[in-house]
Amino acid sequence: MFAYIVRRILYAIPILVGVNLITFALFFIVNTPDDMARMQLGAKRVTPEAIEKWKAERGYDLPLVWNASAEGSAKATGTIFFQKSVRLFVFDFGFSEDKRDIAGEIRARMWPSLALALPVFLVGLAVCITFALLMAFFRASYLDFWGVVACVAMMSISTLFYIIGGQYLASKIWHLVPISGYAGGLDAVRFLILPVVIGVVGGIGASSRWYRTLFLEEMGKDYVRTARAKGLTEGVVLFRHVLKNAMIPILTGVVVVIPTLFLGSLLMESFFGIPGLGSYTIDAIQAQDFSVVRSMVFIGSVFYIVGLILTDISYTVVDPRIRLE
């Protein structure tokens, strides 16, 4: 197991290098350091001297990937790519273009993102699995039929509809919760109730239908027929055998999502004014803040790789027949 984990971590290094290179290339294909300077200085008519000063203060006066005028190793190290991107591998995120500590911003914004994403994940998982089990238990009945119809209908509705409709009804018409905003401590609950409900409802359709398919596939296998032949009730067969054996494909989708909880929800945080990592990323893209964008993409890649490793490890917990060699 230890050797497997080490090998997977070593495999992750070239992936992270590739992600860094692609992010760097895409950003500077669209923008130049001069464009970034004009955006940050916020003036339509800015002098060339002000642009050069801004670039020099932030290290954007260097060549992008190769410094032909330098000597020795400085040809590679004296570049924007080395100065801005390579240090990410030691989790040195540096400062944003407005001189704010990126690591400090991530630590502060991580908690609002978790406060929103964690309840949506846990409640949504419980609701979707329970609903899917009910449809599988009452398969070929009216509950199953109309449950599938409801799932397809909910899948066809955009998340924006749920957000705008929820804000209009719950906030503007019924005045139950604030329409947007955030507060610390226990006061955050009244700001998070509506986003959490919308997040859960918006994910019921696709997840429940997928889980129902997994359960029905397991229910048609030989071990289920054997369990029924032994006299076990349908509920025992469903919850003790079918659910357990369907956990591997469920874990494949679930465990990978867990690390992304730290990165927040882009739409939810933007529409509800929650100061999490999702809105932080959106604001950085709009401001063409390359330092924040590359940091968030790098963190997302690290979390995704960690999620894949956790998925493989969780397989051995659910199914002892699986061994990681």
C-alpha cells in the first residue's frame, strides 16, 4: 500500500508540471504583461512609464520562458514562468497583483466555501441515495416511474433557474432568508440555508438516476437471487447486500468530489455573495490576476489527484478482495 501511494504521488509530478505549463500558456496567449498592467492600473490612457514600472515591481518585465540575455542557469530561472509558476510546487503562492497574500486569502476564504459545500455534499448524498433506493425497492411501480420522470425533469433544468427562482421566492416574495451576503459565526446559517437547499435540489435529478441504475444492475445479479432464495426480506437484500456492493462505483464519483469542496462553488458563491474560493477565482479571472488564477488551478489539480488516490484506497475498505499492489 505504501509503495503504491508513493508511486502515485510520483506520477502526479509530471501531471502538475503539465497543468502548470498549460495554464501559463493559455493565460499569456490571451494576455500580455502590458495588458495586465493596463487592467490593474485602471486607466484608459496610461503612460508607457507607468506600465514598465508596474511590470518591474511584479516581475513581469522578464522574458516569459527563456532569458536569452542572461548567463548560465539564469537563462531558465530569470523568466516569468520560473519566478511565478515553479515555486507553486513548494506551495509558495506569493502575492496577487494588488499585493495581497494569496495564501492568507485562501485560508480565510476556505471556511465559507466549506460551510456551503459540505452540507450540500452530505445532505445531497443522503437524499439522493435514499431516493434511489426507494425507486429501486419499488421498481416498476408508479413511484419508480414518476421518480424517474422527476429526475429527468430536474436534470433538464439549469442551476441558474434554481438560484434565481429560489432567490425570488424565498427572499423577495416570502422574505424567509437574505437574498445574498454572508456573516461569520452562527449568523452564517441564515445566509447558507437557501444556497444549501438549492445545491441539494439541483443535484437530485442526475445523482438519483445514476444511483438507481447502479442498484438495479446489482439487483439482477446472481448473489441477489441467492439471497432471496435463502428467505431474506427485500429490505435486507437491498440495504445489506445491494447497497454495499454498489459502493465501489458510488465511491468513484463521491471521493473525487470531496477535495473539490475546498475550492467552492463558482455559481453559488457569485450569486449569493459568499466570500469563498469560488468567487475569489471568478474575481481573479475578471481582473486578469494571473497570480491568483494559477494558484487556484494548481490547488485544484493537487486536490483532484489526492481525490483519485483516496478513491483507490477506499476501494480496499469497501471490497476486501481488492488489493493495491
